[in-house]
Amino acid sequence: MFVGGKMYEIFIRKAQNSDFQDFYNLVYFASGNVLDSIFQGLTKDVLKALYKNEKNLYSFKHTIFIEVNGKIAGLLVGYDFRESKLESISTFFNIIHVTKGNRFAILKNLFKAYTKIGKALRDEYYISNVAIYPEFRGSGLGTKPMLHAEQTASKRNLKYLSLDVECKNETAVNLYKKLGYKITEKKTLNLGKVFHFYRMVKEIN
């Protein structure tokens, strides 16, 4: 891939347990405001527990990284309907284990969030998080993990890709539209701070 007249080697790989710091940096960069509203100061502890435990929806096994010349440039976290059904409860209990002190408030916010965002429906592959480090933005890298997710969904004979994106993130919304996603719903999530999301879906099979 050429960017600014220079040749870059791009590689997409599965995440490893040891990649947590980049996982945290990228997920927090993209969704930190929402996560902090849910987890109230425990965001890093929660994400670390989830990432390093295989049996939940935010583990390294559901994460891919995109590398440019051997350096991590971005990630995508995704899962399908079957995985969501199998691992939602274990995800919940992983969070419970970490959030002992603020458990009631956090669980209340978590339940609110779960009713609005993060769901993979039948025949869907759900893109939970996608993020690119700022220094790699504007190079077209954002499409790479999205297309990889589409290939994954197609191999699993799924019919749809879905995601939730903050309405104010116009750059991301426009990218998803260019990739064939359509807005199917607008949702409001009140966590003390109010967030507005679009649910966007792409039919693939």
C-alpha cells in the first residue's frame, strides 16, 4: 500500500494475550467516554479482565489487529450471534468479579447499555469496536479490518454485519455508509451523561 509516496506493508493478525496495552489504548480512544460512564473509574481493570479471559465477548480471541510495517495501527473486536449467546453471561460475571466496590451502580449502567447497544442478532456478525491510531488515520486503513470482518461473516454463512456508532462521530458514520451500511435505528443511552447511537446494518448474503 502506498501512502504519501511511501510503501507500507499491511498485515492483519489475530490478537494475542500480550497485546492488552494496544487493545486498551485503541478501545479507550474510540469509546472511553461511554466506558467511563459505565464502569466509573474501573474501565482499565474491567477491560484487562475481559481481554485476558477467553470466555467472554471482549477477549483477545474476538480481536484482530492491523499492523503497518510491524507496528500495531488499529483493531477490530467482533462476534456473531452464536458467540453472543454462549458468552454474554460469562462476560457479565467477569465484570461482576472486577467491580466489587461499585457493583450496584455499575451493574445498573451495564444493564442500560446492554438493552441499547452491543447485541448480535440472529444471522449477524456484530462489530463491537473498531479503532485506528490517530497517526494512521486518513490512509484508508479503517476499511481493512471492516472488510476482514465481512469476510469472516461470509465464511460463517451469516447474512448481516451490524454495529452501533455514536451519532456525533460523522467520520465513522460516513465511512460505514460508503461500505454499504445503512442506519436502521437511532437510540439514546442515558448513563448520567446522554449518548446517542445509530445502529447500522449491512446485508452480505
